[in-house]
Amino acid sequence: MLRVLSYSEVWKVCLDYIFRPYTMVVGAITAVVYYLWGFEGQTPILVCSDGFRVFLQQHCPVVAEQFRPTPWCWGGRLQTLVHVFIKSSPAVTYRNELIRTGDGGQISLDWVDNASSAAYPDCLSRPTVLILPGLTGNSQQAYVLHAVNQAKCRGYRSVVFNNRGFGGEELLTPQTFCAADTSDLERVVQHVRELFPQAPLLGTGVSLGGMLLLNYLARKGSNAGLLAGLTMSVSWDTLESCASLETPINRLLFNRHLTGNLCRAISRHRKMLETVVDVDHVLKARTIREFDERYTSVMFGYKSCWDYYQDASPGYKLPQIAVPVLCLNAADDPFSPKHALPLSLAQRLPNVALLVTAHGGHIGFLEGIYPRGEGYMERLFGQFIQAVFEHPGDLKWACGIRDDLTTSTQDT
């Protein structure tokens, strides 16, 4: 017996007929995405001594966890691009301080004192994290703001070292910065140590900031004044990094943009800098190498850009570093090619650990479907600084650091 369908039943049948193919397609895509997501999840490679490995696995467990990149954002280039646009910028209120340098210049420091810290109510002994942003970066970068929040929620104090001319301050002398010149960082560490001589101090650097930190640690050795170091997305061999950034796709996506940012900074301080360099010639640079040839190597007295790049590359300087250092890199970082990572050297050193993810790009490390908030890099940062500040004795033992070396480091 035939039954007359109601209007609602007819409408339901029509919708089912219309959307069933789309539902099947969406379901298939979702299944593939989740399959690939699970397939792509890999445990990062941790290259270090046995003692350092035990310490990290016990107190910084994220190093042994699988890193699953955002399903729609696997490639290194995509991770590098997307994090700039999608990453949230937590609200942070800084206290700014300008300090003078020996040549009459000034450095802008942005502090988060964390005066309400319950874990460390005494400001004189409150652990302090010194943060070094990347090329053309400052305290307002999303990755810096997230790092500050990670430190704050654990009761620690933060101070961001803005490179000359990039913290909103004016140049008082015709000098900016480069990855090989550690004089400004030496001044900042000295200043922080003088303010809080009883507070343990940890340094962390991102990209060029990480290069600067490693070069500083290598130059100062046991007199670095830091309990430990943490770097993320460092370029270990500047020549290799330049070659990677000059490939056609990377040149289009990254090189020209970064060069433009550098040139705009030079243009902003033109009046001060034109006394020592040909600013018009510098502003015609279209790649980072051209910029360094026309500006950086000239500014800092190198015979050639090649000489500057050799001096700036931290990869071969690891044996000169005396404090524990953890370095995070992605194998698909377009700024730091995998073959340039100093894996074999790190394997032979008791105090250096290289953590390499299969994916993550440059300062990306995005995970989750909508990766706006805390990601892998932030979790590693938070766990490592807590491990260093809360278990300094274990860290010293794990890295074979003598008591007299630790005392020298803390008293500097």
C-alpha cells in the first residue's frame, strides 16, 4: 500500500540525496588526513650524551613525545609561513629599560618582573629568563610573548634583549648588530647579573638570537654567567643557510621579505648610519647575502661577507661552550638545512643536546587542527626552563659540570 510522504519527509529525502556525495567526500578526506597525521607523527631525534639524555627524559618529557604537525600544514615552508599569520599574541605588559653601552649607544630591555610570583616571592633570587629574538624581531613577536607567558606561569622573571635599533629606541651611535658580535649581549648579561646576583639566569635565543647566544657562550666559556642555554631554529652554517634561502622558492617566499625588513630598518636610522655606510647602495639589496655584503660586513670590519659568515656560524664552536645547551631544529627548516646540523659533534659533547623534529619549519612547530596557542616549541621551552631552574644539581651531574665551574658561572 502506497503512503503519501509528508512535506518534512520529502525535504529530508532531498537533502540526503543532495549531500550524500559531499558527506562521503568529506569523510574520505577526513580519514586520509587523520591517517597521514598519525603516520607523520614521529619522535624527534635527540642527539646528546647519555647523562644529558637521562636528565631531559626525566625532567623534560616532551623530548621523547611524538611530534605530530598540524595535518594541513606539514611542509617546512608552510609551517614557516603559517605561524606568522595564525599564531596568537598573548597580552604582555612590559617594563622598558634603556641601558648604555661602552661606545655611547643604548640597548632596550623589556622586563616582566612577575612581582606576584608565589613560587619565588623574593625578587632577588627569582629565576630569570633572558630572551633573544630573531632577525628584525623584538619583544612583540608572538613566539617571544608565548615564551614570556611560559616563564611567568612558572613564577620566573623574563627580560627581552632587543637588538639595537629594533626595540623602538633611536640609535645613538652608528652601530646596529650582527650574529658574530657578542659585545651588546655581554653588556646585557653583566647588567642583569649586577641587578640580581643571586638569581639563576638562563639564556634562550630564537633563530639569529640563538646564533648570537651560542657565539656568546663559546666566547665566554665558563664565565658566561648563565646556568644553561636554549636555542630554537638556529642556522648552524650561515653559508649553507644563505644557499638554501637563495633557491628559487625560498628566495621568493622568505629572502626578499626579510631583506626588505632589514632595509626598512636601515632607512629608519638613515641619518645616523649614512656616516659609516653607503645607505643608498644598501637599500638596493634584494637578498640577505647582498645586504650583508653591503652593510653587515662593512659595519663590523670584515674583509668580505664570506669572512663574516664564517665568524657568525656557531656549528663548529660547540666544544668551546661550557654550560648545558639544548638546541631545537626541524629537519625541513628552509633557513637551516638538515645536512648542516652538527649532529656528530654534539654526540661527542657532554653538555650539548640537539633535538631534531622531522617537520616544523623555521620557528613553526605547529600542532593541532587550529594551532593558534601553545605548540611544541612553547611546551619544550616551558619544560626545559623549569627543569633547569628546579633541578640544577641534576643538570650539573648529567653534563659532567664540576662544582667550581658552576660557581664560576653563577658568580660572574
